[in-house]
Amino acid sequence: MFDLPALPYEMTALEPYISAKTMEFHYGKHHKAYVDNLNKLAKGTEFENMPLERVVKETYNKPEFAPIFNNAAQAWNHNFFWHSMEKNGGGKPEGGLLAKIERDFGSYEKFREAFKNAATSQFGSGWAWLVEDTDGKLKVVKTSNADTPVARGQKPLITLDVWEHAYYLDYQNRRPDFVEAFLDHLVKF
């Protein structure tokens, strides 16, 4: 069975950029629902006792397992999202990651522009990611709905949830402002 992991911080830790009310709905209702649905769907199947990431990889692009994939991937994506943020986060990374960003994007500012563009141009629901691709290069990618880079062998480094439930209570239709708050005040590299 799959569990809803505890948040790595208090519900109020990301205020004023993400309110406790948003966290209550996002984590306590949306994320929890993915875990609960996955448990119902996986019960009695080969996936019931697999590690979550393996379930995601083994159900990816298999229509007969689409409901399991959608809930498993959303549970995995949300687990990763919570760990992509911290109180007093934001700004440039340091050390090796900054060097790789500068190597692969030209500058931190160009990475930031690519990430912001991915997050704001994702039509409908989805995610923006900084990943290390299979060739070792860093890339910004966006995925729709429950899709996730781990299913394609990419290594996620950070992600931003751009489903409306992630920001609407605090930002309404101002997704760009949410993206700016994430990059300036929340991201944990």
C-alpha cells in the first residue's frame, strides 16, 4: 500500500507565497486523493507492493493501466514538488548545479527565462521541470497532466506544479506571479 508522506515543513512554512489554506487543499485533499485512488486501483494487482517510482515506470504509456499511472505519477510528482521548495528558498543555486546551468543554458538568467516560459506556457494542467537528460545535459521540460520525466529516464532536479489547484486560491489567474514567487522565494535547488 502507498502512504501520503509527511510534508518536509509545516503547512504555514511557505507563507506568504503559498498559504496554509492552499496547502490544506493541495496536500490534504488533492495529493491525498491521488494516494487513496492509487491504493484502491492497485489493490490485488502486481503494483500493490511496488515502490511508487517503479509503478510509474511500468504503467507509463500502457492504456490498460492509465488510471494506475495517472494516480501513481501524480502521487510521485507531488512528493517531488514538496521537496522542490523550502522556507526562505529561491534565487540562484550554488556550486556544481550553477556551473551545469551556466554550461547548458548559458546563464542562470537564461535558465530562469526557459523555466518561466515552460511554466507559464503549459496549456491547461501540468508541470515545469529542470531535469538532467539521459545525455547528462540539463533541460527545462514541461509535462501535461500526470506525465512525468521519470517515466522517460530523465532525472528531475526541481519541479513546479502548474495545475490550478497549486496556486488559484492565492494567485487566481496570475500563474506568472506564482512562477516568480517560486523562483524568487521558494525553490530548493
